[in-house]
Amino acid sequence: MNIERYLTEHRQGTPGQIFRLLRQGRVTVNDLVVDTPRENVSAADQVRVDGMAVTGRQPQYLIFNKPVGFTLELEPTSQRSLGSLLNALDQQRTLMTSADLPKEAAGMVVVSDDDHFLTEVAQADWPNTLQVSLNGTTVPDLPVNAAFSRVTTRVDTVHQSVTVTLVTRDIGAGIAVLTALPNVNGPVNRIALGALALPVDLPVGTYRGLFDDEIDAVSSLTTQETTEK
């Protein structure tokens, strides 16, 4: 069978992911790099991805809704960390995250055991969509900052609150500005990173695996943006 079918049957990812593995030269057959999906392999061949034998173990891609006050540490014994939220099965995996959401903020964090995937996401330098809620109905004046590509406000007269949403690649500056607003009610939340949005049905303090279409969308966007740079 060809290498694409072999990797698919051994649960190495979606067709888009497998194409990415081949394109990046991360697949070897008998220690030779294979970059075409048409390469034929047999049961006797030694197939490796990132130097590790293909055994049917599927890479993990997770999205967390991080609570405020929790760190990005993934060690299960670390208190008030993402690691403490992992279930027993996921605790057995060697997971990594991009250290880009500080302890005082909440919201979306992407975690994976595919370090190439996380590196691609980091290098894509996607804008962060940050959001905070304010008590009252007075719309605040935000300082002008060239790092903020979009700022919107929504007044809720029923609940007497204002929601401020800010899009920026400078996550530190964005969090600092939103935290300093008057009448802040709760932490700053990251609700999106680039085109990847925090699922509205994902409760705070929980996580789930990224769906195949989400992974492929991220992979295609990182490939496109890397090519354009």
C-alpha cells in the first residue's frame, strides 16, 4: 500500500495532517525520508514519524478553557495548572503548550504532543481575540495603541454590563489594557486565536480534542501564512 494509506490506517492523522508530515520531511521508511504520498511500503518496512516507530498511537491535539489563576504547567501533580485538569489517560502523554497565556488571564489554550504543530501555530503569529466584561453601561475610552487591530464594545442594558472585545498580536499589552479598565467584572478571556475559536459549549476548567476539520484548518492556515511571509 502507499505511505498515505499506511499512515491513515495507523491513525497518524487526517489526510491534511499526513500531507503536512510528508511535506515537512518528518516521515522515513527504512531511514530514508519519504515526501510523496504515492511511495509504497510493506509490512517489513520500518516506518517512522519524527524518528519514532509508527505503532498506531494517534497524536493528540487538545483545546482547553483555562480558568483564571491556573498556570500552563502540564505536570499532573502541579496544583492549579492545566496538568491538574487532565484525565488519567491524557496524563500518560507527553504534552506541550505554547507559553503565551499568563496566569491572570483565562480562556483558550492549545495543547499537543506534536511540537511541530505548536511551533507552526506560534510562528504564524496569529492575533488574539481578548474579551472582558464591565459592570454598568458606560462605554470606556480605550487608549490608542497601534498593536490593537480592532476594538468593539457591546452594551447589555438588561444585565447592566458592557463587553469589550479587543484583537491584537501583543497579548501582554491587550491584557494589561483590558484589566485596567474601570468596573472590570472577572478576568480577561482569550476567546480566539486566529481562526481557531474557543468552543461556546466548553465549560471553564475543561478540555476536549480538536476535531479533524479544526486541525486541518489550523494546518492549512499555518502553511498559507508561512508561505506568504
